[in-house]
Amino acid sequence: MGDEFNRDELSLREVNRLSNKFRVSGYVILIRLKNLNYITQDEYVDLVPNFSFYDASFGGGDRGNAYYNQIVRKGKVISKSCFSKLL
């Protein structure tokens, strides 16, 4: 990611560009940049409120968001498993 990151252009736009390139949320990009020491703690704190771990822009079109769908699917399996033990 170091070759892709433009330190001189640190902004919401740069984080969004990297987010689109790597197909992950802006939140994930910020965590990665901080862990690699490409940005400071202060820069991270300033930018992180603008992003969410669950970035809706990577949804599956009219079929919903793939991440949320997995939560719902797995939730049903766990619920069935738990309730079947009660019966």
C-alpha cells in the first residue's frame, strides 16, 4: 500500500481513492495506514469519524449489503441451533 499512498494528499479524498482501489472501507484503510505508520495518531483521530467499518458503498446493488446479509444468514443458523436444543 505504501506505493499507492500519496502522503502529500492526505485527505478524505485520498482515503476514499484507496478504499475504492482496494475494495475495503475507508475505516479499514485508516487502520492500515496507522498500523504501517503512514499517518500519525492525530491524523487518524481527525479522519476516522468520517468513516464506518460497514461502508454501504460496497453493497450488492438491489440485493443489499453483502456484510449485513452474512450477519443475517449466520444469525438464523445460530438461532435454529439454540432453539433446537430447547425442544
